[in-house]
Amino acid sequence: MAKKQFKAESKQLLNLMINSIYTHREIFLREIISNASDAIDKLHYKSITEPEAVNVAREDFRIDVAYDKDAGTITVSDNGIGMTKEDMDANLGVIAHSGSLDFKKEMEDGAADVDIIGQFGVGFYSAFLVSDKVTVRSKAYNQDQAWEWTSEGADGYTIRECEKDSWGTDVIMHLRPDDENGAYSEYLDSYRLRDLVKKYSDYVRWPIHMMVEHEDYVETGETDEEGKPKKDWVVSVRDEVVNSMVPIWQRGRDEVSDEDCKKFYMEKFRDWEEPIAVIRINAEGAVNYRAMLFIPKVAPFNFYSRDFEPGLELYSSGVMIMEKCKDVLPDCFRFVRGVVDSPDLSLNISRELLQHDRQLTTIRANIEKKVKAELTRILEEDRDTYSEFFKAFGPQLKYGVIEDYGMKADMLKDLLLFQSFEKDSQITLKEYRDAMPEGQERIYYAAAESVARAKQVPQTEQVRAKGYDILLFGEDMDEFAIKTLREYDGKEFCDVAGGDLGLESEEERKVSEERAESEKEVLGFVKEALGDRVVDVRASRKLKTHAVCLSTDGDVSLEMEKYFSSIPGGDSQNIKAKRVLEVNIDHPAYAALKKAYSEDGEKAREMAEIMYDQAVLIAGMPLDDMLGYSDRVFRLFGQ
Ligand code: ADP
Ligand code: MG
């Protein structure tokens, strides 16, 4: 019979498996058992949704782990859905999950000592970590013909007809002979195997049976000199269910530690990092349910892309009904992973129905409260951890503020962090608010990529001179988020690059307005020279040592304009800030302009243009006409 070839990547992965000197080989058992459990899940699900097609009682499902010392094999059997010939071809000839592909790449990068196999799980192929030959005998439910798949590794596999009494699957692993890489025979031992099942597969919901050796001190049937029954140690072998089967989320706090839950998370959700928090809910009332939720420490690589699919696993009394249920997870907390299990949810509920389910809405509202409370607790008690969390998921919280017309803005506002100019750390809006000195009426922010950069923006001068802190808005959505919030605790947000900073007293305002009035003619000239590049030219009341700056009128800031122009296509290109050139009329540069204005109109015009271009450059924006700017500056050299 001709051998079939594995798909290319599968072949590479197999090679790695076979040649691996990986020390955590023992995970092969977890992988094979989890496939058996999945297969039973599938058939069980069918027995509920199509009772006319599948007739198997729930209590009859089982997994068996057996070993044969003489043959050197371990066999994992299940009475799950089974495989047809086509299934075998399709499912056992390719790598099933992308985690395996990542694993392969990592290995090639030489990161072989990292516990990659343990972290990701590599599915069916992990059998080759310990075997030099794997045989799979399977019969799909309600089919007459059973099939046998055999492979001795990377050079391919064969499928042929075989005999099998009942439906389901046997995976027979022929262990390698012991060599310098390992003692594979250690797995041919009932205690060792039982420990492995307990360690990795304890929560599997189907019973895992094993013939386990027992040594009992029992009566032998003989009597001693005094006529008492004799006792002796006798070894017997018994069929035992070795896993506890109760899912971890169904257990009490006193039974399962947070550490155990975190381990469960890492295995189940394939994360390298421990989550920063475990939230356990045991709700009784309008809806009865248990939930175990995790707040991850790092964002999955695709978290901020369309590929990411949020949702919690939804169970009904321990039976999974949906893998990613969005309806129980508030979208602003879409980074949360975990499971929700409720006996009140019916098993064959359709997806459409689910969306309208009041029970789910209740669960979601409750989960939102719990997650918010937990994040608040971490924020208050462990700022370092929170900062790390915020680095990964802060952008998501800010999106959450903006989304749905700001519906969640109020709920989320105290979870936000912004870089402080003065404190050299990230602070909450409340911390900013609490530190505001007497007389400060607004919350100031500067949009720039860093504090160092923002400090170069002339407008920050006056605010800082007053002793007021400024929040750095380093990300595009910061301003959008704040525009959604509008104010915090009665204090308006104020862009330091905006028009009016509200810093002057009535008295001061009057003085500067009079001063500005006296410069009206020259400023008018500048405005005219700049044409429609600006909506106004003003005597600045915020500049101290610098000559010019650019500010804006209206709702669109320069940073927002930059953001909109970065979005390809569409109307957003046309969203422009209304630019205002602010001029420091106490600056020597202004004096020079004024002098030119009275002596040489053409020169004054050039100087006005340079002033504007300088302001644009300081604001970190590109000039429309770089060469023209340069020429003008050099012409000034010659004068
Ligand atoms: P995954 O479990 O992530 O899908 P695996 O590599 O572990 O990936 O398994 C590949 C596929 O082989 C499974 O998706 C399933 O279709 C099939 N399979 C493996 N073991 C069994 C089994 N015991 N019964 C039925 N199908 C199985
Ligand atoms: Mg699997």
C-alpha cells in the first residue's frame, strides 16, 4: 500500500518531535486524552441536539488508558464520535492549530530550551515525543467500517480497513526503546500513568478509567497458631476512575487555590504568562451561574486586530455550549478570558436566541461590575502590576470610553492612566484632580509623543510656570477619549495648544487685551500675508520666552488633524484644524518684524511667513513648502 505524505509543515513539526530531547515529553498523554475528551464532547452534543440520530446515555461515555509492558504500548481509547477514513486523512495529516506553527518557528530560532511544547500543546503529534510508531483505530458513530491509521514518523502514513467492535477511537502508542535521551519505559507503570492523568487531565469531564494496581493487607484464608485469621499484602488490579472530573470552576475557594486557577488558565488559554488576576463568581438569584475569569498580563499578538475574537466559554452544567460567547462579556473588557457555567442555560439554545437572552444580559452586567472592581483593587493596591496591565490593555479601555457614544465612559474613567509631566509617572484623573492647587480650574493636557517633546512646545510654558501639572496624551485616542468625557469631577479638560488656557485674572486679561489692541495693525498685516493658512493671528498671552506658537480654534486639534490625515482615503483627509498663529509681542523677533513693517513691506511679508513656518515646525508638523522656507531664511542672512 502506498504511503501518503504529511503536509509540509506537519512533516517539519513531526521531525522536531521525533528528534526532540525535550524533557517534558509527558504532556503527550494530556494531548491524546484531550482529543478523546473532545471526541466525546462532539458525540454527546449530537446526542442532545439530534437525539434521533445518536442514542448514547451520558453516563456511558468513557476514556480508557491502558498499557502493555510486553508489547511496550500505551493505548488511549474513547467512545466518542470516531473518525471515518476521510476524517483520518484530513485531521491526522496536518497540523491542527496555529500554536503548533508558532512553536515550529520558535524552535528554528533556537529557543529550544523554552517550555514551548508544554505551553502550547502540540496536539496529536505529541504522541511521537515518546513513540516510534502510532496506530489509530477508529470507527465513526453509526458507521459499519472501522479504519486503521499507522505512521512511523515523518515519512508518511497509511490507512487501511480494520476490525473494531464498537464506535470510537483507540490511539496506540508504541513506545521507543530506552536510549540516552530518555527512559520511555517509565510510562509503562500504573502509578506513573495515573499521576500523569491527575496532573494534566484531572478536570476532563469524562471519566478516565485505568486498571490500577493496589496492594491490600487482607486475610489470606489461613489461620495462625492461635486460630486467628492470617493477613498478608496482596497485589490486585482494579478498574478505577482516576480523574476527579469536576471542572475547576465548579469547586470552592477552599479546595482550589488561586495558583491552581492560574495554572489552569495558562494551560487552557495557552498563555505564557500568569494572569494578573483570577475572578471567581458564584451567583445565586435571578440567574444561577459560576464564572472563573482571568485578566491576562499581556495582549495576544492579534488583540488589536480584526482577527481577535473575544468571548467567554459558555457551559451549561459542565457541558460546553459555546466557545466564544460575546454576550456575557462587556466589550470594553474584551481582554478578559474565562468560563461561565450556568444550569439555567438550555443546551440546544440557538445562537440567535442567545443574543436576546435576558439571563446573559444579567450575567454580563454582573461580570462588568466584578471586573471593574478587580481592576480598581489592583490599581489601588499594586500599581506596578496595574501599569503593566495598562500597557497591554490601556488602549482598549480608552476605546471603551469612546465606543457606543460614550456609554461606558463614566464607568471606565477612573481606570485610565496618563503620563504626568511633573511626577515622572502615570497617574489617574482622580490623582491629578486631587493634586490640583487652589485656583486651578482646568485639567491641562498636551498631545505629543513624549513629555520631553511636549516640553518643547511653547504653550506648556505658562501652564507649568503656574505650578500646574499637565497630562501627556501620547496616543491618538487619548484626545478622543477625553472629548467623550468632556470633564472630570466638574473640571474641564483643556488642551495647552488650544486657544484660551483660562489662566489669567480679569485684571491681567484686560492689560493684555489693551496691549494686543495696540498691535492690531501689524498683526492684521501678518494675517493678510498668511492668507487662508490661518483663521487668526493673535498677540499671545501664553508665550513667555518663545516667539511664536500654533494653536487652534474649535474642536479639531492639530493632533487630531494628524491622526485623520493618517487614515487612508475617505473624507477624513479633509478634516483640518482651524489654525491660529500666536505671536509673543514682547519678543525681539516681533520687534524686528514691526521694524520691517514700517520700513520694507516685502521683507516684513517674508518674516511673517517665516514666523508661521517656525510655528508649524515647533508643532511637529511638516511644512507645505520646505524649499521656500529655506530660501526665505537664507535671504534674511544677506540682509
Ligand atoms: P486539535 O485537538 O487542537 O484539533 P490535534 O492535533 O490534537 O488538534 O488533533 C487533530 C484532529 O484529529 C482533531 O481535531 C480531531 O479531528 C482528530 N482527532 C484526534 N484524536 C481524535 C479522537 N480520539 N477521536 C476523534 N478525532 C480525533
Ligand atoms: Mg488536541
